[in-house]
Amino acid sequence: MQTLEELWYLFENHRHLEYDRTKRLTTSENVVTLVDGATPALNAGLGSIFYLSAGGNRTIAVPTNPSPGKKIIIRHYASGGARTLSLNTGAGGFRFGNDIVSLTATTSGRTDYIGCIWNEIDSFWDVVAVSKGY
């Protein structure tokens, strides 16, 4: 059974809630696989976690279908060599702050995680977290 604090956490973190047969509230995340190519498209309306197995250096296109406060994680896997992932910083695209100013190459055979939040006031995906080397 979930506590009120746990439920609040789930709602605050925009997770999908399901009611399973044992009458327990559970969470699920829809992992969306991005199509590898020079500029993979990302439709934020389809999920919260986006997986890219990159066969070369890539630039994520400006994500479509943002919603206020939407949080996404990009899971970037470097396939066949070290790969650099860039994020489109054009209108409606990604924005870096003072703590995270850019992305560095992902080691071959490893996965990096990039966390972003849609800032509806400024119309940018703010890059708020990067975790490397999994």
C-alpha cells in the first residue's frame, strides 16, 4: 500500500499510475525508443523516458508536444564507439544553465542519462541533470 507521501511524490513526478489486480497502486513509465539518425525526433507526448542507441554523433531535434512542467530523461547509448550527443538549442529546444553547460562524449558501450524539464514560461527544455557511464 502506498502512503500519502509516496502518492504525492508520484503525482509530482508525473508518473503514470496503474491499479493492479492485487489492489495496489503501481507506477509505469513508457520507454520510447528513438529512431537512430543524424537528428532523431523526440515526441515528448509519448512518454517520459527516451532511449537512443546512437551509431554515430547525433543531435536531438527540438522535442514536440511539451506540457507545463513535463520531465523527460534521454537515455543515450554509445554503439560501436564513443558518441557525442548534442541537443538542439533553437526556439523551443534545450537550454543549459551554469552547472551543466554542455554534454561530453559517451564512452563506447556505455549509457548516459540526461534529465530535462519543460519551462513553459521561457519555452525551453532546461537540462537539469546528467549522469554518465552506466
